[in-house]
Amino acid sequence: MAASNQKFISDAEVVVVALGDSKARARISLASSRIMYLQEPMIAVDHMVLVAVALGYGTRWIGAFNEKEVKRILRIPEDLRVVVLLLIGASDENPPARPRKAFGQIFFEEFYGNPLKL
């Protein structure tokens, strides 16, 4: 299976396959251009998640997949990269929010490990 035997993927109402153009780095002269073709699709997918959740849908990022197999099945050109799969649909469950790290554990000031204080 193209997505590591994650059979629930076939139950999704929508599967978005986010693609990146690996040739894009040759057209951009920014220092970070070597990964722009990965960053831009991820930003777009994140916005899709925000809109889907606002409309009451569930979403799930899928990063475990066989890129060559996904490309073969969907006839995606060789020069494009499959960045992530995003499932969108009515959620079967509504679990409680997971505990989150404290603000000072993830935001730092001046250097890593120095908690940001606002």
C-alpha cells in the first residue's frame, strides 16, 4: 500500500496530495530556496487545516507514505515531490485536547533554553 498500510486513508472523504516543485529552487535566489518547494506546500496545507476545522471538519496529516508509489498511482510527474497527504472529512470521534507544553518550554529569547518572558 502506498501509505504504510494506513487503511483508514481510503475512508477519508477528501485526500489532498500536496506537491512541491523541486525545480523551484533554481528559479529563486534566496538563501533558503533549497527547501522552498517543501515549505510552500506545507504552509498551504496548514491553511487548509485551519479552514477545514473552522468549517467543522476533521483533518489528519499523513507523512508516512511511499512517495514513488503515490506518484505512480496518481501519475504525478517525476520532477514533482509529494510533500504530505492531508485527509479532510467528518470526524468519527471528538477526543479531548492533548496536554500542551508550557509557553516557556517552546519559546526562547536570545538563545535556546532561555524561556521567553512576555
